[in-house]
Amino acid sequence: MKIPLTIKETQDGLIKKEFSAVQLVDAYLERIKKYNEEYNIFLTTSDEIAYSKAKKFNDLDQYTEEFFKENPLAGVVVGYKDIFLTKGIRTTAGSKVLESYIPPYSATSVSRIENAGAIPIGKLNCDAWAHGSSGENSDFGPTKNPWNKEYVPGGSSSGSGAALAANMSLITTGTDTCGSIRLPANYCFSVAIKPTYGAVSRYGVIAMASSLDTVGPIGRTVEDVETVFNVIKGEDGYDGTVVNSKFEIRNSKLRVGIPKEFFTEGIDPEVEKTITLGIEVLKKEGIEFKEVALPSTKYAIDVYYVIQPAEVSSNLGRFDGIRYGNGRDSFGDEAKRRIMLGTYVLSAGYYDAYYLKAMKVRSKIISEVDKVFDEVDALIAPVAPTPPFKLGDKVSDPLTMYLTDVYAATANLCGIPSLALPSGFSKQGLPLGFQLMGSRFSEPALFELGKLYHKAIDYVPKVAF
Amino acid sequence: MKNTLIPIIGLEVHIELATKTKLFCTCSADHFSKKPNTQVCPICMGLPGALPYTNYEAVISTIKFGLAMGSTINLFSKFDRKHYFYPDLPKSYQISQYDLPFCVGGNFAGKRIRRVHLEEDTGKLVHETIDGVKSSLIDFNRSSVPLMEMVTEPDFHDIESIISFLKDVQLIVRYLGISNADMEKGSMRLEANISLANSEQVIANKLPNYRVELKNINSFKFLEKAASVEIKRQTEALEKGEELVQETRGYNEVKQSTFSQRSKADAHDYRYFPEADLPPIELSELIIKNLQLTIPELPEQKRVRFEKEYELSKDFANILVSDLDRANYFEEALRQAQSKFGQGATLSARTIADLMINRKLDQEFPEPAGLVKKIIELTSVAYSSNEEVENAVKSVLIENEKAVSDYQTGNGNVIGFLIGMTQKKLQGKGNPQIVREKLLEGIQK
Amino acid sequence: MAKLSKADVTHVARLAKLDLTDTEINKFLPQLSQILEHVGELGKVDTTDLTPTSQTAGLTNVLREDEVKPSSIDQNGALSGTNKTHNGYFKVDAILTERSDK
């Protein structure tokens, strides 16, 4: 069977009985079986659970529109980044420390997605503990980019991006602490939302950096991503930083800012060109653009590389091998590096110079960004300076790898949402795209812009093979 | 001349709050003698992905305690992570409060309070030899139970005043209904920072350049022994001209001596930073004022009222007030007695207090109603009847004309003599109050 | 900012409870130094009058009622992550060092 590429196609097919939910699961698992060894996308598949869930749908006499309204993700096959706790299904965080860990509870987002009718197919490879921009830090081996297996799929939600490009799942989940949802989406020709900090519960998602972590969906269309976002957002009584917000579009006529600091040296010409074209397209659609200045965002990556490792060193302390998992020697190099860095910047004598300083510069960046959002509704920017790079290119040089996230950091430091959109392909046939950042809880405005853009360029979802 | 050394002692008092649930999860906080690891959840076990969510009651209890200690309540406070590795600390950090605790400053029972903050308790360790191997066992039932920490200024100079202070704190906490503060059950724990100042330092109002932290004090007896042994050790060392160093010491009960646990060189680096998982707490003056209003009558106020309202002696008032249940029992018994006999009845507050304190009748009768009933029995048996008293008074007044006329001319003191004479006739069975009343009635006739 | 030394790395590893081999220390030292030098740029930013940001949700007073709810895990569930248990307890090698603090 031909696997449908969007939620709408899937549910239309189910309504028209073109295929059953069980046949869908068959088809996905067949592809996973066929290609996973080569691309290393799934770490675990949950065949049994997937089939038992799919069978429930087969028992239904017929699928009605009404049913899909109540169960917006009915029949939707989902893969979770392996940092989302799934009760009874192995959850590794991509690390040997948890190589045989079976969690006794599920993440809020996982429960919500499944209560909305989704069928969980398995757990997706990622950089260990979500530390990385390429997927190469996974203790279970790197994931390869389905568009060209010599290249990285982007990280840290590497499997989540690659599963979509390889047509192994209809939607996937990811976490974004500094681009980890947006980058794989960008490198795998997918759509993703990094939500506002506080829009989606982090409960049951293994913490990386608590003040920066966000949980969001990756899919092939803005509509699909919006649907999943609406399912997972909102208070759950477990994450005290989450709030039920109104998510309003503030202005009927949307204005987009072009932060000049994001288009300076180091940006790949093809990445810059695709954004310039995007701006032209949106201008034709009546969107107003203006150049804006965010001078302090040039420090975003430095602020990030103080705050993030500090919080990482704290959050990874619980993995002591006593109550679950293996001991601390099982941490890989990247985790050790970040624990060391974070412990250092928090230690006596260095706290003020590094951590306190970084928190203050963070305030400075936030105030600049807030001010700009008085003038515009969104900001357009590259997701990363270059298209996907080759596997192995940056592994030996942590700093160069860290700089991949130079454009991603601002959204996380400010807690603002950002939508990653695919725009086309490079001359080498590798995915290109950009991100649209908005003010806090402005996801609907970003979705509107995204839909407008994709409609204007006659975007169609694509898989690599 | 021999230098006089004066102990300088500051306290860190930990009090486990008696909330229904733990500080950051909805597990029961009542952990005492429960089966191990049966009151746990992903949050207090520090499972991956779990997040804390603050218990309102624990925050309010801490603020109320701070108000009772005369502390200033911070209008903006927050939680921080305090990092160290120990097997009973599941997250490798304890959620505590660093630079912005709920309560700062204060003065209680004449001692200055530095701060009061809220934090989570750790799990519990048991040491056992299993199959010949020395092992440590961990139970997380206590993990994340709310723990309030009060730090005092170094205002103590002897052990007696520490014990009396702690007993006052214990009492306040029980009056506030926020904890039992039971040392034996570990719901009140203590650390004492002890150093000795020489007379020059005392005159210059300077603190010694070292202090010894005495850890894990879990009873008043332990405190008494450990602190006096430590003071003696420091005295001897200083008299020998030795230098004392900053360190943490424990007390060995068998050897009756303290031993070094950790020196300043390997002091901890807790790497505190703000807890991003928990939004800060913001209060207004109005909220604090309203909280102040919810604070019940505290021991000192009750003591004063008992002395004034019930004309109880200082001793009686003290004894009753030092046990809230007993104070409540007393007032309830009095209320019931008065409703039986009417206000100003012969059964006075003092009589009830006397029967409770000297004859322990409140222990015999768990309900105040029982005591009242018993008193009625007792008074009818023990005291002479009103008729007997009247007869005795009559003959005493006749037999002691001089005393009567002395009284009438203004010598009030003779009433005591007349009471004595009447009691003699009644073989001491007269109700003193009634005897007095009848005598006065008789004299005025 | 002061240069990172091998002793610093060893000290930090001990604080972080990581047993690093000499090879690891020698590998991490230049990498960490390079990153610290990069983030040291922050020292140049004027942050006078700025208050530090530790969270962006902008919320205060997120509190719950004091009501017991049944836990999602029982004793077996609690102990399921390891086989080092004894009579309902987690078991570790004897801890000789006194607890450092609370």
C-alpha cells in the first residue's frame, strides 16, 4: 500500500476504507524492518502495542467525521524521540546509562497523544541525553539522513526528523533545548514547532536543561504539526511552568522582522538565498517585512553554553545507577563534557563570572527581543548556518559542533516559539528551510504564516524514498 | 591570668512539617514506621522526567512559623537546587532555598533568628550486614517530606538555654499545628555550631575564627552530652594553646567523645542555582497580614491570659500552657463546670488546675466531662456541707469577738486567722472559698 | 579569566562524581578550555542594572492543594529499575562516609 503522508490523507483513507489501521501499522513496520538497519532511526519498535491499538480501530463499525473530531489523532502512527518516557517500553535517552530502562510511567505528552487516538510505533534514536546537533552523539550509533546517507539528519531529535523523511512514521515528537526539534526538521524536509516555554508539559520527558527544554511535534505539514500541538499543549498539574494560554493572533495584518544579526558572515549562500526567496513570496502575499536589530543575540550561543551545561550537570546527577540504569561510567564523552563544563561554571569562585553573568546577558537578549515584538509579529531567520553537513565532519571538534546552533539559541533563551519550515532543496539535493520566531504564545500566528507560505509555493510533503 | 572562655553557639533547627502530602508530590508525608519504599512516586524517587510541584500548605506553614519567630517575610522568594551526591538524595540535588528564603531575621525567646527556609527531606539509610557483606539500605518514603530549617544567630552561651529555647520552639510549632517536632521520631533535628570566645573577643564583640559543627543531634539528652563534651574538648585544647579548626564533628555515644567528620578543606561546594522547574513565590503585605490573622494564640499569650483571666499562679499557668492539649482540656473542663454551676461557681479555675496538676486527674479522665463529674463527687465527699460550715463560722465568730472587731476596724489580716479557726473546727474539710464567703457574710451581719 | 588547569578538571570531576581516566582528562582539558574561552566573551557585555533570568514562564505562586493522591508506583514498581534490593529496600555497598549534609 502507499502510505499516506499527512493526518488528513490518513484519516480520509480510513473513512473511505482504503486501508485499515492494522494495514497501516503493517506498512510502517515493513519499512522500518527494511531500512532501519541502514539508517539507524528507531531504537525500539513497539509492534505489539501498535497492533493492539490499531485493532481497536478495526473493531469500530465505521469511521465518522465525528469520531475524528473527538480523537484528532485517530489512526495516526507516531514515533517518540527516545527521551519521552513510555510506560512499559524501553526508554534510553540514546544513552548506555539507560540501555535497558523500562519506565513505570508515561510522559504527559505521550498520554495525550495516545488518548487522542494515535498509534505508537516505537522509540526514535537521538543524541544521548539530547546533547548534539547531528545525531552522532547517540550511544547507539548515528542516524543517517534519508535524503543522503552520507549526511547527518540534524540533532538532537535525529530519529524524529529521519523517520519522517524515511516514511517510517506519520508524526514524531522531539525536544528542543537549542534547536533540537527545528534542526532535524530543517535537515529532513519537515515542519516542526518549538513551542513557547510553558505551553507544553515537560513531565515525563528526560530533562536536559530545565529552563530551556521544550517539547514539540514534527510532521510534514503545518496543519499536522498544529493538530498535534493542540493535543499536547496546556496544564497537566505536573509541570508547574505550564500555563493555559489563549494563544491569540494579535494583528490581522502580520509583520515580519528580519534581524540583521542573523544574516552576517558564516551563513551559507544557499541558506541565505532560500530565505530571501521566502521573504519575496510572503511579501507578495501581503506580509510586511522590516529590518530589525537584535545586537545582543550574538552572545546567545555563549549564554546558552553556560546555562545549558550548568542545568545538564544538575539534571544528570540523578543517574547514579542505584535506583535504575547503569552507573556514571556509562556516560558518553559528550555528556561527560557537559557535566564537567556545567559543574565548573557553577562551582565556587566561578558562579558569578559565568553563570550569573550568563543569566544577566540572557535578560538583555530577552529585553531586546521583547522590544522588537512591539514592532513585528514574527522574525525570520535561518535554522542553521549551513545545509546538512557530512557525518563525521564536526565530531572531533565540539566547539564547531556547538556553533551549528548559533541561530537556534535565541528562541530557547527567550522562551519564545519558533516554527521550522521546509522551503526546498540545495543543488546537492539536501533539504533547505528557515524558522519563524514569534512572541510568547503566538503559535497561531506562526502557523498562519507557515500555511500562507506553503500555499504560495505549492508545497507538497515529500519523503526521501 | 587565666583567660575565661565563653561558649558561642548558634543553632540550625530542622523541623519536619506535618502536612498531609510531601513538599513536591502528592505522596503521603506520614512516613514514620511505614514499609520501605511504599510511599513513593516518580517525583520523590527522582525518576527520569519527573518534575516537582509545590505544596501550598508547606509554604503557608513555613511563613506562619516565621511570623511567630518575628521574622520578616520576603515578598519575593524562590527555590534553589543544592547539589551533593549521597545515596539517599535521589536527584543529586535537594530543592532548598538559598538567597531568598521565605523568612529572614527575627527574634524569639530573646535569641536572634537569622532565617527560616523550606526544603525537602532526604530518604533514610539503614546499615545492615547481609550475607556477611556490610551494606546500606535505602528507603525513599521520607524523600521530599517538607523540612523547615531555622538558623539562629550565635546567641547561646550554655546548654540549658539551648534546651529551653528548643522547648519553646517545639511548643510554638505544636500551637501552630504545623508539626509535632518530636525529636525521637526525627521530626525535629538539630545541628549546633560551637566555638569558644576568649575575654578579648567577648569585649571586642568578635566571633572566634573557627566553628565546629556538631551534627545529627536527635534528642535533648544527646544534645546535653555531645555539646558539653565538645565544649570541654575545645576548652582543654585552647587552654593548652592549640589552634582549633573549622570542621564538622559527630558524637560517639560509647566513647563519649566527638570525632571529626569533615574538615574545611573538603568542605562542600553545593553549586546552588535557581530551581527553574518551580515558579517563584510572590506575596503582598496584605497576604502576610491575613496570614498573621490566622495565627492562633501562642504559648506566651496564653500564659499571660491564664494568669489574668483565671487568676492562676505563674507555675500553674506555665504547666498548663506547656502542653496545648492540657491547656485546652483545662479550659474545656472549666467551661463545662461553669455551665453546670453557673459563673462564679464555687468550683474555681484554680481548683481544676490544682486537680489536674497535683492530682493528675486529667490523666485519669481523658475527657474533661469525666473530670467535672469526678470533681462534683470529690467536693461533695471531701468538703463539709454548707450547713456544717455555717455552724462552724457562727461559733468561731462568737468565740473570737476581738478578732471580729479588729477586722471591722480595718485590720483585714485577721480574716486569715478566722479562716484557720473555722477550718480547725471542720477538721480541714471546709472548702476554703466557701469558708471565706461565709465568714465575711457573718462579720457583715 | 583564569586558565583551566588539569587540577581544575580533576576537582570538577570529583564534584560531578565522574571517574575520569587520565586519557579522558587530557582529552577534555583543551576542549573545555576552548569552550570556556569562547563563552568568556560574555565578560565583555555590560550587564549593569540587569537582573538575572532563571526562567521565562513569568509565573509565580504555582501551588497545589495538600491532598494525597494514589501513586502510580507501588513498592515493586519503585524497585523495578534494579536488582540490587533487599526486603523492600534499595541496597548499596556500605556507606562509610557520614552524610555530608542535609
